[in-house]
Amino acid sequence: MATNERVASLRPWETVDFAHFVGVRHRNGEWSTIILKPTGQEIDVSSLGGRRVVLHGNGIEFLDPLPSSGALPVPLKPEPQEET
């Protein structure tokens, strides 16, 4: 289907209004932008290199990325070393 230059493409975005900022996220749940109140300063959180962002009424949390599925598990109790 050809698009006309006068037709805007719609994207699945939504905004969530918090007390100190507005969060913009994709419909799949990934946050893309945070707009601070009252200054309107924008923070692009989609380019944080895989860091997770959690927004809630108390503020913004920047968390480390989840380990990839190919990551090796780290044992909680290390194996004792053999004596030679």
C-alpha cells in the first residue's frame, strides 16, 4: 500500500503521567522517553545500552540489563578445590 506524503504513519505509543514526569513507551512495554516536569527536558532511555528502566510514582530506576540466555550460571557455593 503506497502512502501519501500528507498521511502520517501511526505508531503504537502511549504516555503515562506521573507526578514529576511523563513516560512514553511502546505498546510492548519498553520505555523510550521520559519528559521531566515542569521543564520539559527529555531523557532518551531507549539508548541506554540495554539497561532496564522502571518508572513509578516514587521516581525512575535505572537497572542493569538481565543476563542473556547464553550466560553461564554463577554457583552460589563454589566447589572446594582439590588438594594435590
